[in-house]
Amino acid sequence: MKVSSIIAAAGLIAPAFAGDKGYGNDKGKKLVTQKELVKDIKLKDLLAGAQKLQDFANANGGNRAFGGGGHNATVDWLYKTLKATGYYNVIKQPFVELFTAATIDFSVNGVEYPASYMTYSPSGNATAPLVPVANIGCDAADYPAKVSGNIALISRGTCPFSQKATLAKAAGAVGAVVYNNVPGPLGGTLGGVGDYVAIVGITQEVGTTLLDLVAAGEVTATLDVNAIAENRTTYNVIAETKTGDKNNVLVLGGHTDSVFAGPGINDDGSGTVGVLAVAKALTKYKIKNAVRFGFWSAEEFGLLGSYHYLKTLNGTISGSAREVAKIRAYLNFDMIASPNYVLGIYDGDGSAFNLTGPTGSDTIEKDFEDFFKKKGVPSVPSIFSGRSDYAAFLQNGIPSGGLFTGAEELKTEEEAALFGGTAGTSLDPNYHQAGDTVENLSKEAFLLNSQSIANSVAKYALSFKGIPKPSVAHRKREAEASRFMVRFADKVAEEHKGHVHASPCGQGTLLQ
């Protein structure tokens, strides 16, 4: 049996039907064009899809976190919707991951303050003095002896949250509180299970208040993290066109899960719905190259779904590098309707941040730029930070790109002049919160970005001109280069703070 047949039988890629060569099975349909596919994307359809996701969250405790009722309803809806078109081979790809969530109570001198759970933090309950940590808590020497038996107060910055949680535990702290280094809320992930102290995130404003209190005298804090941890089965949804060249495949997608704190209608319901709208519109047309839509689960817990999918293709779990080489390009859409948005495009050529994607990523970036120029709107570059599902594709040497409208970072005066909105306010003030609802989407950004997705899909469904066909050896070199460059994302982000437009979520390296 051929490797591709084995993989298809295992449910890892959508199998090709007999005779599905070129676009001969699309008799009676006209060849897709960029202009026509863009016209097919309507705001009313996007908002209806977003409302559907909101309804799933409302019926299931206010969230669509992976493995829960809201997310399972999302997965089933996507599967049934795509299957009903008859245009795609559709699978639900199962995998099991550890889910964690928590309720949190945090108070200082009897006054309660809002705090956010750090994914994978253990439970903990302590009442003890609050002790500031020197510098930013990335070195053992930053933790004074007084931290032992007390609660560490640490600034965000440079190193991962997991490193701070590990060092605080090693120093004897009974809890840790990380305050943001920019205005706005702070949530994050520890990336996986480890030897951590219970840890939460607070805003810069609260952090400043607490530092002032400590400076005036001893401060007693109570930190109660009541965490749950359970293995959950969850699913990626993969839909591939029945027609088109299976050796030249466009893959695009976004993640389907929300954080536990809210419904995630921008993050990433907007990407989910935008990609689905394009998938539905494409069914009217003939294509030349196969198109594969990936709806990834468990992104919020460390990009788990997209990494699992690539492992099933590249030989880590099964498959081979030949399967990866069939993917000519990957397009990622994670938050495309932020209420205080910028129109961000991943910096594939490295001209803005000197972190390039694999060869062909520059073409992907330019195609998005050209679309916005034709629409008469500006755009800005976004850094390849490794904080969204494109990371797995970059690390397999696959040319990548995508769009992003912003998360917790603040809009600059220059960006307000370009896009409107409010300078000094987060691009999405509801990021990772209960307020990430259907009411808090930018309709303008939602429609424009979804139309831009359609424009690129139509182009690559006909031709990958400008994106060279790789050899296995070429992909290996590109993958090694991408893994090397992401090591510098932290430094680059610090140098460009306020202008990086880094993708959110996931287990990234950026500005932890």
C-alpha cells in the first residue's frame, strides 16, 4: 500500500477519490477567479457564523474551550457543514491532550483584585506577605531570600512564564503573581505541565498599585488557585477538495477553541468563520490545485492541534516528508476582526523584523499587500513570533503567511492615523476575556480580511507562481532555518515593542 493511502486510511488527510485529477469532476462549473470568489464573501454570512459560535458558547458555560461542550458543538457544526457541500472529503482527526482550567481569588490587604489563570498552573492556596522580585525574574539571583514562604511579585518580560514559575518554586515561594509590562490584561500559558508554583497574571495598573503598597510597608496577599486537570479527546477538522492536483496543495486554517474565560468570537471565531465562508464559496467553482482547510483544536494550550497534524504527515507519527512536500503553502488566520484593529500581514520577506518565512513566504505577503492596496486601505507587517498555528508549518519548511488584526498590544498614534480607532488602547480590549463576543467585532475588518482570504485562495487554487516547488532536502533546510530564527523572536520583539503585531495565544516565545 502506498504511503499516501496508509495516511488517508488512518484519517490523517482527506483521501482522493478515484478520478479526482485536475478539475475534470467539476463539469458545469466555471474556473474560479479572484474577483468572483471575493464577491461571494458577504458580511451577513460572516456575522451569522459568528452568532452560531456565540450560541454554542452561551449554551455551554460561556466558552468553547477544547474538549468541552461549546467546542464539541463547534467541531460538529464545521464537520456537518463542510460534509453537506459534497465538494470536500472531510474528517475529524482525534487526539488527546491535557486540559486545565481554574477559579481564582486574589486579594491584597483584604482588597480583591482581578487576576488571570496561567494555563497549566497547579492549584495553590496561600496567605503570605507579597515580595517583589528583582529585575524581571528570569534568573535565580533575582529572587531574594525573603521570597521563601511568601508570594513572589514578578514583572512580565523576556523569558517564558514557565521559567518564572519554576524559579519562584525553586526559591521557596508559595505563590507567584506576574504583572503586565504594558497596560491591559495579562493571561498566558506555561506551555505544559512542570514543577511550578501556583501563578496568575494581573494588569500593569494593579502591579503598580501593589508595588506602591509594598514600598509603604509589609503587604499580605491571599492567592487561591483552584485548578482542574483532565485528559480530553478533541478533534481537528480537515476538509480537502475532491478535485485539484493532490501533489500541489494549498492549506489554510485557524483554530476552533477559545480560552476558558470566554466565548472567543474574535479569537479565533473570526478566523474560523472567515475560512469557512471561503470554503463554502469555493464549492461553486472548478480548481486546478487541491485546497485543504484545517480547523485546528487546542491552539490555546500550545498550538497542539496544528502540531499534531503536521506530526501525522512528516513521519514523526506516520507518513513521510513526501507528504509535507505536497503542501505548497500555508495561510493562517487567527483574530481577523479585532474591534480596535490594524490590518496586519505576516512579514514573510523579513523586511520589517528580519525573521523570514521559508522561500515563497514573501510572495504570500505581497499578494495580501496587493489586495489591500487595490482596496485602497493600508496594512502593516506582523512578526512571525511562533505564537499561532503557522509555527508548525514554518518548522516543516512550508511557505506561510496570513492576516492578524491584533490582541493585547496597544494601538499607536501612527496606527490610529492609518486605521482609525483609539491610540493607547489594546487592539482587542477583550482578548482572552468574557467580552470577546459577537457584539465586539469590527465588521469592517471581518469582511475585508475574509475577502482577502478568498482572493489568495482563488489565486493559489489556479497557480503557485512565485512559490517554488520544493524538494525534500530543500524543505529540511528551510525548516532548520525557521527553527533557528524563532530563537531571536524575543529580542526582535523587545526592539520593536509596540509595533510587532505578534500573533496571540499558543505556546509562543514572545514577550512572556
